[in-house]
Amino acid sequence: MQGLRDWFATTAGQDLAEREARLLSRRLAGLYARRVLQIGAYGGGRCPTVYGEARQWVMDDWPNGPIDLHASSEVIPLASGGVDVVILIHQLEFAERPHQVIREAARVLAPEGHLLVLGFNPLSLWGLRRILPVNRQTPPWSGRYLGARRIADWMLLLGLTPRPRESLAVLPPPLQRWWLQRHPSRVADSQSLGPGLRWCGGVNLVMGQKRVNGAVSPPLAWRRRLEIIPGGLAEAGAGARRTRRETWHDAG
């Protein structure tokens, strides 16, 4: 993942991260999200905005990075059912075992919680860009891109109900720079594409909800503390921002 983090530190990567963070912020505004776990850190520690009394943590396998938990996305050191929202930031296409990553994300979700998956779209200009020999073996072009339908199928197998996907960033960085040079007063694409253009977006946001029969609504059901698994690999990151992320063991 270090190569992907390096790419997100570039101008093109920072631009994409900013647009993704805005999209995630809008989605979080409509969800019950008292505890939000973001798996995958952007280069500058960028996070979507959380609202109200929500707590937010970032987990990544990034020693001394701007994170709160140092752990692999394939083994999340948290107790099952303790997180309202899990966000996977380009984890599936760069993981050795993507099935295990999404399985762990679903495990730590609380009943009625939401899983948000950001990933590059193989059926887009970003997907076609991977064919070019230039930097083909480096992120973000070296990933195994997964279609939104496949991710939705995985969610169904794990008991999550998928919602309609969203997408953004039609143009990959080389074409986006060309567009901006020819049209300096216009942006390359909108923040979120409409239903008719979602198929060509370079980045998909696939969201699923963990529906449980007979589950009580989240505000009434929440009584337990969010717990780190005893003996887990989690440790506080040096860049943790305690102004918004206080402690894993707050009573809520």
C-alpha cells in the first residue's frame, strides 16, 4: 500500500482524495454514524467530515503514519458488531485477499450499520489507462480493479443489502490535465455523476447496509463499548488527532 499512499501525495492524487472525501462526507451526513472506522489513510491524513457527536478513527498498516490504529485490513483488531460505519479506501483492489478484507469489515459492523467501499472502476478510462506501458506496474494502475456489481455481490453474500452505486472522476490524470489546459475555466468532471453516467466514472462508491431481522434501531440498541480485541495488534498512531478521535473505550 505504500505505493498507493505515495501516489495520493501527488497533485493528481490529492485532487482525487479531496473529491472522494467530499462525496463521503455527503453520504455520512445521511447515516446514523456515532462510530466511524476509515480503513486506508490518504497521504496527508485526509478524512471525510463527521457530524454531531460522531467519533472517527483511521486504521492502516502504516507505521508512524497519520493513523489511530496500526493493523492490516485483513485482520481488524476490533470486537464484532462495534462500528456504525466502515469505509474502505481503495483496499480491495490492492489487497492480497480482498474477500477477507470485506469479510472483516462486515464482521465489525453493528446491526443496521453501513459499509462504504471506494474503488477504481475497471470499465472506465481509468481502467483503460492500465493497459498503457507507462507506469503500468505502479499504483494506482497496478491494482486489480473490481466492478461495482462484483462488490455488491460480495456484500449480498455477507448479509449486506447494497444500495445504488455512485461514481466520480471520469478522466484519469493525463486526460484531466489536457482538459484543463484546453478549458481552463471549466472543471474536468462533476463531484458526483448522474445515473446516466455512473458506468463511466473512474471511481465507484458502493454502499451496503447490514440488515438484521428484529434489530432494534441504533440509538436504542447501542449499549456496549467499542472494544479492541484483547491481544490485538492495534496501537495508537503518532498522527492521531485526539480533538475528534478521543478513545476507543468511551461509553458513547
